[in-house]
Amino acid sequence: QVQLVESGGGLVQAGGSLRLSCTVSGSGFSINTMGWYRQAPGKQRELVATITSGGSTNYADSVKGRFTISRDNAKNTVYLQMNSLKPDDTAVYYCRVLNYWRYYWGQGTQVTVSS
């Protein structure tokens, strides 16, 4: 059984920074791609950033240059450093990981950016 625990969300003013973390726990897993997605009220869930086990990254155009995804394989943890936050970044942020052939989602963490 694989479980994902997210942390680091909160309320921040525009221009501020937050760092999200997502740690995978359980046994017998082999994590490949890890990523962050977000869903704003009334909108569909969208990709924010992904990182493969080899360290290759991919970002949504809207966050390029502001957000950085990284991972610590020894800790089974993925991070999302968010800088220069904008009110449009307000959403619930979800971690997703690929374990063998199955995807797992975290419970989500709220990020609110005030103007």
C-alpha cells in the first residue's frame, strides 16, 4: 500500500514564496515519475510540474521560471518551490506519483495567494 502525505500549503501575499513537500510511504514500491497538479475552484485539474526518476523535469508554461520541482529519492519525497506567487496560483495542489504502472494521488494542500 502506497500513501502520499503533502505539506507546505498556506496563505501568502502576491510575490511571496511557498515550498510544498510530498512524501511517499509504504512498502514494496518503485517510484518513477513524481509530479504536482493543481485545481482552482470551477476549473479542471491541471499539470504544474513533473520530474522523472532520472531528474528530467517538465513545467506548465504558466509556472516556468517561477516554480522548481525537485526530488530526494532517498527520502521518497518530491518538492515544489514556488516563488513570485500570483493570485492566479491559488488552488488545491495535489501530488501524484507513478508506482510501477499505477498512479497514486495525495490528499491535496491548499495554496492561497492574496493580492
